[in-house]
Amino acid sequence: MENERLKQQIEFIVEIDKLKRVMRQSRIIGDIHDELLWENSAEHSWHFAMLAVILGEYADKTVDIGKVMKMALIHDIVEIDAGDTFAYDQLGHLDKAEREGKAASRIFGLLPDNQRDEMMELWMEFEERETNEAQFAAALDLVQPLLQNYYTQGYSWQKNKVTSDQVLARINAATKNSKTLKNFVEWLIHDAVKKGYLQ
Amino acid sequence: MENERLKQQIEFIVEIDKLKRVMRQSRIIGDIHDELLWENSAEHSWHFAMLAVILGEYADKTVDIGKVMKMALIHDIVEIDAGDTFAYDQLGHLDKAEREGKAASRIFGLLPDNQRDEMMELWMEFEERETNEAQFAAALDLVQPLLQNYYTQGYSWQKNKVTSDQVLARINAATKNSKTLKNFVEWLIHDAVKKGYLQ
């Protein structure tokens, strides 16, 4: 192929296929005895982007939903090299930023320069949680796995011995741009405790 | 939960988790002997949306990329009820529109009325292939599985005895809004034949 720019873009598109093989600590909703029903990061990213499409009206400070969708789609691509770091894995979080920074440079570096820069900036913006879009995206990225857990009777919470205190401790930082989703998540956690899904 | 509108939205979000279990005739790039490496429609939708993010510059007539991303994210949700219809399954295409129409009514019908209408319209717009966005999305939805096939040495083409004539016959209708992607797809198919991936 002679189009050098398109060739680089296709190389990136083919590389990110690997995200479909990065496994998470979340289960797909369905038979909890089915050992194949674990979620991967590509599926999570699609679902997260769908939450942006459907729940956009709950951002307190205005957001560009197109940008939130893009954040959702690309936010986990670094996991191709860095692996998924479970939200409650304190040891894994010690070098998460370093591992993911290297991964971002390599993977987004496959793209033509202007797109590499755009993707790096968007990914960093999400990680820094400072803009309206990043803060709203953080809420959606919290809600998605909580739903997976709630609707599998707390399968992953129990397997990983996660407590309600640990889940509650993450809420404030993640819901700065959505009072409605903050209330929803608090309700969900309390209801999960009441139902015995979460200790 | 007391917020009736949010309750409907969450019900939809939980329902569409099932797209992660709708299997396609495409393989994930990787060990071609690994029986688990088949792609599902949630993974495909994520990848398709990423193609929109990266290849948007190749639309000949201007497109709203946010809209193309949304189309990519939702276009296969009907398969939760209707199943995936393989591109070369002529019998399956006889009642595809009917099966998918019913599915759209039921699944998008879980949403609050204004969002149900918005999703139905967006899905219909994609299916009808008339607007710039729908035509450009069609090109991306063609390119994504072709790449999966090419980079697995034509695994699914061979398994399903698909010929280059059948693939070439789909190009014109799917690439009305991108001369660059039309050229790319033609190059890819000819190269696949040359390499022996496709008859």
C-alpha cells in the first residue's frame, strides 16, 4: 500500500484489536457458573461509551458528549501493554501511571503525529480528571462495573473480598460532575449490602 | 430507586450487556488455533467506533463524527434478539429487516420515549444508507471485518467458502462516501487473493 498515512492508521487499528484479549475483574451478566463470562476491556469500553450516549443529561456542568465517547473508547487502550489494574489492587496502582505512560507512547505512537498527539492529550485529560468531560467520564467508568457487579449478585466483589467501605471511598472523587449519578451509586451500594451482594 | 426515567435508562444499559454474547463470523487477530478467539458484536462495535475516530478524514462529503460513532455503538444492538446475520448468508437476509425491526422496537423501547425515538431514528438512518454519516459508517463497517479476515490469513473467508467476487460485489454500495477507503478495500482484497487468503 502506497498511502503512508493510511498505512500507519491501519497499523494502529490492527494493534488495538488486542484490547479484546485484555481481561478484567468484571463479569458479563448471565450464568454466574459459566467460566467464560468474564468481561474484556474492549467490551467494557463499548459499554462505557454507550453509558455516555444514554446518560449524558446527568452531567451537572455541560459536557461535549462526542468527547466523552472518544475518552471511553480510548481510555483502556494502554492496557494492551500495561494490563488491567483492578480498582482495589493497591500494589498494582504504585506503578500504574508509569506502565500506562510507556504503553500510551508506544501504542498511540503508531499513529501519524497529529493523531498521536490528539490521542495522548485525550487520554491524559481523562487520567487527570480536571475537565468537565473527564469528570463526567469518570462517573460513567465507575457506574459501568458497579452495574456488572450488582447484576451478578456481587460475584467479583465477593471473589476479591471487596467491602462496601472500599466502594464508597471511591465515589466522591469519581462523581464530581454528576449529583444524580452520585446518588444512584450510593443507592446501588446500599441496596447491594442489603441484598447480601457486598459486605 | 425512585427516579423513573433513570430506572428505564439503567434497564436498557443492563439489557445491552447481552451484546457481549452475540457471536460473529469474524475472528480476533491472534492464534488461529485458539477456539475462543471469535469476535462478539460488542467488541466489533467498539472497534468500528474506533475506526470512526481514526479514519474520519477520509469521508468525501462532510460528516459529524460524533454521529458516526453513535451509529457504530448502537448499530448491532438489535442482534441481541435477531442474532448476527453473516454478510454472505442470503437466506438469513430474507427476513433480516423484519427480525431486526422487532428487536429495535423491544430493546430501544426500554428507554424513555425521547431516547427511544432518537435511537430508532439513528439506527434506521444507518440501515437506509442515505445520509453522509450512514454512508461513511457503512464503509467503516465493511473495513473492520475485512481487516479481521486479512490479518487471520482469511480464516473466516475460507471456513465459509467466501470468494473474492462476493467480497468485491459489496464494495460499491458500502463506499459511496469514501474514495480512499474504496481504494484501500480493493487493494486489500487483491492482496488477499495474491497471498492465498481468499479464492
